Amino acid sequence: MIAWWTQGTPDGRRAIVAAGLGWMLDAFDVTLFALVLPAIRRDLGLSAATGGLLGSVALISAAAGGVVFGWISDRFGRTRALMLSVLLYSVFTAACGLAGTFAQFVACRILLGLGMGGEWASGAALVSETWAAEHRGKALALMQSGWAIGYGLAAAVNYVVQPAFGWRAVFFVGILPAALTIWVRRNVREPDIWHRAVRSGSRPRIGQLFAPGLASLTLVLTAMNACTLFGWWSFNLWLPSYLQEPVSRGGLGLQILSSSTLIVVMQVGMWFGYVTFGYVSDRVGRKRTYVTYLIAAAVLLLAYVSVHAPVALLVLGPLVAFFATGYYSGFGAVTAEIFPTAIRGTAQGFTYNVGRLVSAAAPFTVGTLAQTRGFATALSISSIAFLAAAVLWIWIPETRGRQLT
């Protein structure tokens, strides 16, 4: 790792730090909701389907935010879009702690979703444009690995804060990421390739994504990402509930300490999955690595929801997380290597977040199925989504080694 890191420029290394921290804190904020969802449902008297609806509205909002912030990053700069998105989701995560009604909670989730959706598109474009082709996969993988750290950090904060101060205090901690915007403003500059695109007079338009030669790729990338996001959200948003719900209601009946421990341990596998994907995809190609991860994820996830012993869950958890999330490291590289600089942020925001819009049905679908079939059966639909994503790679070209234009 040290060799390729030292070969990068100071701007490239700072870009990874900025985007990686932003993504880590994005994960921290959004994961807090999943971890306190059981307590929110009890306090507000929400059904599983209604609780899933809270998750879905944030994903719908994130889809809109991702498209808008992708365009902002092309028009006004990667760092400006990154700072604004981080500030938005930090403020409204904290505001969730003040929500007293279901309607207020929905409003806060919508507003934080706008920022949550925008961070990835701007951060991925920033990193893609500051690293050479032979190291781009590893750079984006290191950025993406911040999600695992943020997820694990949220589980640790929830374990410490919720038992002592309640679920509202957990959300108040979410304001801390806002401090990142100060560092980004002072230390991270826009990529040279973005400046050249602006000087050339290029103006981003969503319609350019559907120009001849790009339209089919835009559609299939969006569909592939929709399947992966559906699989990820349907499993991860409901995982804490699955572990904690009583056996009579389709869960495993574990205590907060036991479930939090299992989730934290999973993040170890998730982090290695992210980082390993970058190394492997830079060597053997994006397509082969992506398909391998997705098929393995489908098989391992079915195994995970079929066992009940805590020891088995402890062993399988990191493996599931390794494959069922590690593939995300490749999406930023693939889209960056397909689309030109003038619309790169717009393309990443559109393909990622319209896919997220489709995946917004996942939390509600799983919540609804869980009420009639139990969580194990409901969570199994994630495997189908991962397999569908693997099939869609038939129409996506290999992009490893492409120079950005």
C-alpha cells in the first residue's frame, strides 16, 4: 500500500482524506438511524412497515440530492459540492433527535437524505481526477473503505450513548461531521482536469448522459447499481432489527450489546472488502472482480440468514460484509472511466442515485415481508438483487487502465 500511496501527488492524497472522511461520516450518520430504529419504533408506536418507510424517504431524497450535487460538482467544483453535502446531512441528522412526531421525523430524513446523496458523487469525482489510471481503483477503494469505519463507529457510539442517554442523544452526535467542511475549505483544491474542462466552456447537462454512445451505458449502469443498492439496503438497514427482535416476531432476540458486537465485527470484513477490491480490480479488471464479489455475496447472505447460533453469525458476518459491500469500491472507477470530465460528477450522481431511488423500495419491502414471513425470509431477497446485478455486467465494458478525458 505504501508504494502506490507515495506515488500519488499531495493533492491526490488530500482528496482521498477529504472524500474518505466525508464518506465515513456519511455512513456514521445514516447508520445511526438503523441502529436506533427499534427504539424509535417503540417510542413512536411505529409498525415495521412504517419504520421501513422512514428509511425509504431518506433514500428517495438521497437520489434527488445525488443528481443535484453531481451537477453542482461539475458546474461549481468538487470541493464546494462536498462541503455543502456534508454540512447538510450533519445538521439534519442532529435535528432528528428533536423530532417529536412521525411527520417531523420524515421532514428531517428528507433533508439529511439530500446531503447524504450528494457526498459520494462529488467525492468520487474528486478522487478519480487526482489519481493515475494504474492506481485509481486502489485510491477509490481506500476512499470507500471509510464507510466501514463510519458504520463501526456508529455502532460503538450507539452502544455507549443510547443506554445512558436515549436514542435522541445518539442523533445529536451526528452534528460533529460538520467540522470536516472547515478542513476541506482550507486544504483541498479542485483537480486540474476540472479547471481545464471549465475553461473549455463545457457546461454539464443531464441530457448529455443519453447522447449516442453513452445512453445504453447510462441505463445499464443505473440498473446494475439499483440492484446492488437494493440488496445492500434491504439487508443492512434491517440487520439490527433482525438481530434484536424477539424470536416470536421473526428475529433472533439478541441484546443490544450482542447485536452491536456482531455489527462492529462485520465492519472489519467490510473494510477489507473495500480495500481488497481496489487492488484486485486494478490487476485483473473491474468486471471480473465485480461479478465475483456479487455472486459470493448472494451465496453468503443466504447462509447468514439461515443460521441462528451467535458463533456462526460471528464467523459469517465479516465474510458477508467483505463481499456484499466491497464491490462498491469499483463503481466510482467504472463511471469515471466511462464518462468525460464535463459530466463526470453528473454521471456519477445520476447512475448512483437514480439507482438509489429504485432501491428506496427495499426498506419498505423488507419491513412489509418481515411482518408476514419473518426477517430471515424477507432479508433473503437481497441475494436475488445481487445475482441480478451480476447478470447486468454482461453489457458493461471493462474499463481498467483508461485515461480520463
